[in-house]
Amino acid sequence: MVSSDRLAPAEKGEISVTLRTDRKKGFIASTVQVRTNDPLRPLVILNLKANVIDSFHGKNLETKEIFRSPCRKCHVDRGRGQLGANLFRPDCIMCHMRGMSASSIALLRKLPDRRVLAAIEKGIPDTMMPGFSWKVGGPLTESQIRSLVTYIKGK
């Protein structure tokens, strides 16, 4: 939003910009294009930089918190009822991308199937990885967990 749609030469104005920071953290950059009637500079590009502070993941939460709001919106709801890649991509990838806090899918592929299965079912003690099996209070069925292991292992 701009403070005025017309400015006299050398007059100053303000532009308010809202950046969507969902699923982003750390330093981000964006641009805003401003069209002018200046024949020498008909388009001005403003470079924006921001440091997005992750208000959720910086807190010391119990691992099961990801099954409750607001966490479940990213870690459970988007993959509800899905299997394999259609479950992993929306609900798991944000933690299991290379460079994130959890093991990447490339590292998980090197582990024995039973270890990956156990980690998904029961969780990993002293980490932020809870058990996702419905048997331990998680949201996933046995078939969903097996489908994740199959996807992760590339079978």
C-alpha cells in the first residue's frame, strides 16, 4: 500500500509491504516493483531483506505438540489420508530436507528398514521426532507408516 498514488518531483512517500513468511525462516529477500512516470526510470525495483524469526520451532516443546494446533497444520493435516510421497512431501519434508534438524532422506535411505520403521512408529528418544503411530498417540495408521518406509527407502 502506498501513501499516495501521485508524488511531486522530490516528494517522499511510504510504501507498506507485507511479506508472507509461512514455512520460511532466517534471512529472506524479495523485491517490489514500482512503476513511475520518469522516462529515465520507468520501473524502480526495491530490494527487501528480512530476518524471519521462527516463533514456533525456537520453543522447547514436547515432541507430541506437533500433533496439536498450530503445529499440526504443517506436520499432520496436509498429508491426512495420504500414502508414500503424497504423505512425506506435505508433512515430513520440512524437517527432513538436507540441512534441517532431522536426518535427510538420503541419510535415512542408508538405515535398515526396521530402524526407519521403528523411528516413525515410536519416535526417537531425546529428539524432536515423536512416534507417529496411532498406537502411541500419533496420527498415522500402520499402512501409512509402511508406505513412508517404502518411499524413504526408494522401493
